[in-house]
Amino acid sequence: MSPFIPRQEPFVCDNCGKEVQPLEKGTYRNHCPYCLCSKHVDSEGPGDRLSKCGGLMHPIELNHNAKKGWVILHECAVCGKRIPNKAAPDDDLTRA
């Protein structure tokens, strides 16, 4: 896996259309806090933006990790790749 590339970028969610702002305090957002969907943009590691897929990634599972807290498992609707992502403090976890 390639190193983490930090990116603080606002985006419009491809699933629900809401405008999503970056997180503050040194953490990074990679999914919508409203519907929890993400977009398959990274290939080898977080922030690389090298994926050619571009598919919508749906939350399929929510797990609690003793070190990371809540973790959302996303699955790409196009290629099926699964990627775990740490939940953000403002995520609506009732959507998972």
C-alpha cells in the first residue's frame, strides 16, 4: 500500500447531492457524513487518486475497532472493491 496522501477537499456527494466540507483538526474526510457513501478514487492507498474505476461506494457494514473507533466498510458498486474507512465525528451512523 502506498503512503497516505493527506487531502482536504470539499466535494458534492454523487449519491445524495449534498455539499460536503473537509473536516477540521487534522483529520481527513473521504465519505459523505449524510448518506455515508464514498467514491472509488484511490487505488493503492488513501489520497493517491489513481483509481480508474470512479464507482460509487456504498456503506455495507459498521464495526467498532478498539483503536480506531467506528469503521465503515465501503463496497464499490462497479468493481466490488471493499475499503474500510474510519468514521468521522459528524457521520450519521444510522445510515450504515
